[in-house]
Amino acid sequence: MPGLFTRRHFTFGLAAGAVPLASRLPFGQAEAVETAAHAAPTAPIVPKSFKAFGDVRIDNYDWLRDRRDPRVVSYLDAENAYANARLEPIRALVEQLAAELKAREAQEDASVPTAYNGYLYERRFSQGAQYPYVVRRKDEHGAQEEIVLNVGELAAGHQQYQLGSWTVSPDNRHVAFSVDFTGAREFRIFVRTIATGETVDQGIGNADSDLVFAADSDTLFYIRNEPATLRGYQVWRHQLGSNPNGDVLIYEESDPTFDISITLSGSRKVILLNISEERTSEYRYLAVNQPSGELKIIEPRRQGVIYEVDHVGDEFFIRTNLDAPDFRLMRAPQATTPAAQYWKEIVPEQPGHHLSHFKAFETLVVVDVENESGTAIRVFTLPELREIPVPRPAAIGVASSAFMDDNEANLDPAAKVLRFHFSSPVKPQCVYDFDVTTGALTLRKQDQASRWFDPNRYVLDQLSATAPDGERVPITIVYRKDMRGPGGNPTLIVGYGAYGLSLRPIFTRSVFSLIDRGFVYAIAHVRGGHEKGERWYAEGRMLSKRNTFTDFIAVTETLIAKGYGDPRAIFAQGGSAGGLLMGAITNLRPDLYAGIVAEVPFVDVLTTMSDASVPLTTLEYDEWGNPAVKREYDYILSYSPYDNVGQKSYPAMFVTAGFYDSQVSYAEPAKWVAKLRASKIDTHDLLLKTDMAAGHTGRSGRLGSIEQDAEMAAWLIAHAGRRA
């Protein structure tokens, strides 16, 4: 499935157990103890000056950005060796947690069968398998099953193998799929004959993951990336089996602040080209039965106007913020020009409730609406627009629901049954089919966590903190009923707060390895997400970014004040843009935290946003600001974690990086750790682990991240003074 890449990474939210401060020393020894054999690495100092608006910044570690410099790998290897040595005393705990996590993840599993173009498709995992295989059978009694893609077989011999998207040709003969072999978001496209497994196309390189077949089943549309920035900027047309050198360029986006994606509409009649940046979008479309035709524009781009399009029947459906900051849903007949002046509202905006997604069918339309309580589904019939209440099973309780909008569900435009799921922090995901005609709700699948998870052992609390400006910041809290301690428990707080992406209160199985050891686990729904609508996002981006950090600090103080958190054992965790949050709070209030886990953290904000050759930079000026503008330069400089490292005490830190990460370069956490080592005046743990064979999301495969996840969990437990 195609996806929008940002400097984001949903955190591996973990939580751990309660201890007195006296025992809260790592690995049973004082943090000041450093043996000569395992001394912390020291990065060479190579000063480099950066000048802007009369300001001069001296960066001693910018040389780490050059992966061709042999000193870079030497330094990263030294940091890895040091981290492994520091973790060695808790290796038994790491192995215990890894076994626990693997036992919960590595079961046999299968998706609910999904109908598409005359076939039923399933994705399956064999017991203990890293990768799935996709099978199908004709949608008729007694049909034989065949393998569409055996990802495990394809991944054999590759250290990294991330399947991007896959799609089957309209004649059901071929499957096209994209693969990233490094984790750097550089995909190769392959086409295979399903019946024989023969490879028709050996690989189109320098591509994005998006793929769409034309109606003739012989024409494939794909996107090429700009070589340095990896910005999707060209759409190409390819004939199966032909030399890619003869492919035809059909669109090129020249504005470096926009990138492009392509998808097939719900009607399967139209190819949709989305040209977008953070706050502006433009769509063009092409009939699938006219692959050599010209792209037609829906509505020309206008700064600040975002819209998302699908096509079903003979209509376009449009989710937009035009005159509706929290978005509304519109429709426009294909027969007329589908420009904005012809859009008709069908689902109005609800201020404070973000309309985040939609799915259109021939006789109904469905929207996800998000607020601070989670996400809810609303279903409307077409054409009369009568709302059909979606039942909620009593056993679910407080939960988020979301329709399944991927290549495993809701693919038939004529469907009258909607597939969606419920989940909550204390309720494993349940997949349901909702018959909109009869109102019947049928359970189709339960997360296998139901085998080992007993919700009666846990408490789910929802409260709020008061930020410095008086804003109320929601908090979601989970803990074991029988493990609350007087004076508070060790507490892990996770946060993100960027791109309008909310940390939804859903079930995350990994956190229970730590909750079951006594930790309180808390989600801080800070500004920068959409938990309280578009305003919540706007107040956590650009020149309001500091609200994200002060919200998180307010959440921390509230959890302590209300007796959830032991003030001597508060931990925080965030990844990517959430790692920026971690870096900022350690500069602002290092005294509040006993430890920080920062995964692939975006911490060198000013340098990265000043370099237009870095992937994602030009696409994200509307998220962070453009340092070429003095006011925005000054504001970024005021909070950028790397630029604000000082000579003071910092919490213990566990920092991760991926050597092939193109969303947050390995150099950002490496530079940050090097500067922290040279600046901080404490003796607290500071670990940097760089996966030299992975990108932003870590190792491929469903078990790929377990070793590092177990190390982070064990490190948290050890720093809380508890042993499993």
C-alpha cells in the first residue's frame, strides 16, 4: 500500500515496575562506574561554521553526516560496542523479554478473507515466520488456492526486505510489487506471473512504492524518486516485459516542496495522482481505460487548501478543509468539471472533531471522526444521506474504532457490508463486519493477544493536565490493579505531537511486558496531533511548536501530582518527531526524568531544515518552518535539541539510529550523543545503538525489532531498579 513518509515513527510504548530510589541504579551498580575496557567513545572534534542572519553556529560534529568518511563507521561501531558492554549485565533479562515478546508475536495468523475482482485474498503468517504469504482462491465453492506472493521466500538471502505495495492486474494474471532492500525508502518494482511465479519485470529501480495497473493489464504506472532527496516527483508509464529505458514520463512535479503519489480509485475506473505538501494539495486523474490519455486536474492547488479524492460510480468524493478547518466531505459529479465550485457538502464539519478519513461505496459513505476520546465511525446511505448508527458491542467498552482502509478490506465498491475494527488500550483488536442493510454486527477475528491477555487485571484511566497557557491536555493511563504503590509507580510516558498524527488509545501488546512488572503506562496526547481537532494540530507546529514540549512536561507533573508516578522513576519515550520531543524535554526539564528512550530522534532540526538536499526537508517547511526566513530560523534555533545541549546534568538515555534511515539520518542521533558526551556534567548512562543494516522503521519482518525492543525494555526495568 502506498504511504506518506514523514519524520515520524510510532513509538514502541513500554512501561515498567515500582522501586525505591536507592535501588534505582543500573545493572546493580552506580552509574559513575566506567571500566577502562568499556570507556565511552569520544567523537573527534572538527569545528564547522554555519552563518545566517548574522548568527554563527559552530558545529563540532557535522562531519558525522558524511557516511563516506571512514571515521563515521568507526565511531558508530565504537558506540555499538560500548552500548553492548553496558547492556551485558542485563543480558539475561533482555533474552527473557525477547522470548516473551516473540511468544506473543510469532503465532500462526491469517487475515479475514477479502473479496476483490472475483477472488478471495488472505494474508497469512506461519508459526514463527518473519514474513507473510498472500494467497487467493476464486470466490466460488470448491475453488483451489494459489499463492500470490510468498514474501518469506522472496526475502530469503536478504538482510533487509521490506515489501512496499502490491497490486494484482485487472485480468488477474500478474502481481506487481515494490521492495526496499535497505530501509532507505528506495524501492525496486517487480512483476510476476501468479500462475507460474515467473518474473516478468526484473526490477525498475529508483522508484517509490506506489503502483497502479491500467485496464489493459499490460500498462503499469509508477513513481520515480528524485535521486538525492527521494522526493516522488515523476509519474512513468511502463509496458510489462519491456525495457524500463523506454518508459514514458507522463508527469513531473517541478516544485521541490511538493511530492506525488498515485492510487487506483474505489470505482477502479480512475487513476488518481495526488500532488501535495504539508498544507496544500492538488489532484489529477486519468481514466484507467485510456492509459495514453492526458491527466485532468480536479482543483488547482491553493495555499492552505487540502483535499483528498476518491471516485466511486460516476462521482468524485472529496475530503477537504476548504472553509472547514476540521474537514468535511463533499461530492461532485464526473459529468461536470469536478472543480471546487461544483462540490456539494454531504458530511459537514464538526469543530473540534477531525474528519480524518473516508471511504465511499456505491450506496454508502463512511467517515472516521477523531477527538480526544478516540476515533469513531459514521456511516451514511447514498443518495439520501441517512445516518446509520454503528453498534458497539458491550464487551468493548471505551474504544477507538476505524474502518479498514487498506488492501485487505472494503475493496468492493458495491459492498453493503463494512469491515472495521475496535480496539482500546485494554482490549485487543476485534475485526467486525457491519451489514448496513440489516444492522447486524458480526465478529470476524480477534487479536491473538486474547489468548494471554486478561483485561480484568488492568485499569484504564483518562484524565487531563493543565498546560502553562491553561489548555487541557488529555492523558490515557494503563496500569495493573494489583500493582499500584504508595507514592506512585515507575511511569513511562510516550508522546509524539507532529504532522497531525494522533497517538490513538489502542491496544499495544508490547507495553504489557512492562506494565506487568509494575509500571504505569501513559500516553500524552500533546499538541501537534489531531486529538482535539485542527486547532490542536495548529498549536503544535511551526511557530507554536513549543506547546508540544510544555504539554508533555505538564502531563509529567500531573502524573506525579496525582500519585500515578513516582517522582524518582519517571521515564519518557518517543521516536522520530517524537524523538525531537524527547530531546526538547531533556533540555527544558532534565530534572523530571530518570531516563529517556529516543528512537531515531529528529534532533538536529535547524541543520536539517536548512539543507534542501536532505530527504523530506523541502516538503516539511509548513511543519517546522523554513530557516531561510529569519523569524522561523530564530524559532527553530530556540528549541532544536542539538543546538540547545548545555553543560548540565541529563537523565540516563537510550538512543537508537538506523544507518540507512532516509527520514531521520543516522547522523542526527550520532551528533546529539557526541555533543551530549562532551557537554553533560553527570555520569548517567548514555547509550547509542545504530542498526547498521536498517532504516527508519528498523529491521524488516514482524520479529525484526524484537531484540532492540527487548533491550530498551530491559534497560528501563534496570533503571527503575526492578529485575524480572
